[in-house]
Amino acid sequence: MMLMIMEKKWIFPFVITSIVCIFFLVSSFNMGLVSSVHNINSIFSIFPMGQRKPGYVESKIESGSPLPPSGPPIPRFAYLISGSKGDLEKLWRVLHALYHPRNQYVVHLDLESPAEERLTLASRTKNNTMFSKMGNVYMITKANMVTYRGPTMVANTLHACAILLKRNKDWDWFINLSASDYPLVTQDDLLYAFSTLNRDLNFIEHTSELGWKLDKRAMPLIIDPGLYLSTKTEVVWASQKRKLPTAFKLFTG
């Protein structure tokens, strides 16, 4: 009996409180939705509930940590690919195997190759869609006579370097190849391998310790017929010998 009396005493205050809350809610809605929201926010602002400021993805990206530093710049190679009579198809194959849009290329078929082969090479390089778009493949149209082991080979190499420097100086290393060569790695792998190297390095094996080469290579006189003939002929070794130069030091490589 005592328990029922206590329950009745508890129910009456609960009903009164509910009626008062409903009255305040109805009054708030009569004042408008905006003012209600403002009132609710004002009430919540009283309590330290760790408010979160509105944010956007763009602002988070802008105020986020900076992007990691980029890697070393990718290098560029300059190639000379040269061939002689009958080397047209081999040269064309090597050019495609070595081709990369970042690099520069000079191709050369020497004067011993038939005019038809040189014209075909010129037509192929001109009409190739990729080569024309990138503009990084040049042909030595005025063919040189090149004699193996003679100074004409050095002259032809310097000629190619001059063309590369005139057309585009944006390259780091020069590589001299023949139509008989073929790459063992892709250009992407080669560019990646060289990306961390100092651009002042070169990979020419050379020495000033000539030894027996002083008598066999530095002192003999050699005549290269390719300098004045239109047909390829082996170099001529003269019977006389010259003295070693004193104004500079000789290297071999």
C-alpha cells in the first residue's frame, strides 16, 4: 500500500514537467526555425563539449604537410649511330631500340653506302610520326667518308657533336655507337641508373701511361685516304716517325 502511494506522488511531478517542456518547444517553433536553431546553439555553447570547426577537403589539403621533395632530374642522352654500306636496316633497328623522347639522335651512313640507302634513311626519319613530333632525330645528309682507325672517324664524331649542340644543347652524355651495336637494357632503365650521377662525370677510359704505345702509336705517321678520296681505303703507315710533342701531353683511350 505504501509503494502505490509513492508511485502516485512520483507520477504527478513527471506529468507537470512534461507539459512545461512541450509548451516551451511549441513556443520555440512559433518563433521560427532560425531563431530556434540559434537558441539551441546558444545553449550548447555554454557547455565545453569540444566544438569542431567546419572544414573542407580543400582547406585540409592546403594546410596539410608539404609534398615530399622530387627526385633528381632525369638525364638526357645524345647518340651518334653510324653505319656504312649495307647497314641501313641494322641502323634503323638500333635507332628504334635506343629511341626515347627525352634523348637526341644523329644518324649517319657514310659515303661508301649507296645513295639509295641514304635517301631511304632520310625519308624514314622525316616521315616517322614520332620522330617528326618530337624533333629529336637528325641525319647527316652530307655523308662523310669514314676510315676505320683513321682521323676521319674522329672528324665524323666531332661533326655529329656539332650538330647536336647546334640543334639542342639540353643533353648530359654523348654516346657513340655503330649500326652493329644493340642495347642490353631499356632506355628507361638507363635513364634511371644515371639519374643519381653527377653530370660532370664521363666514362672515357684514358691514361697517360702509354708505355709501348709511345713507339707504336704516338710516333708513327699515318695517312688517312678518306680525307681526300671518295672511296674507302685503309690507312697508310709511313716509314718515317715523328718526335713526341712537347707542348702537350698525350693520352690514349
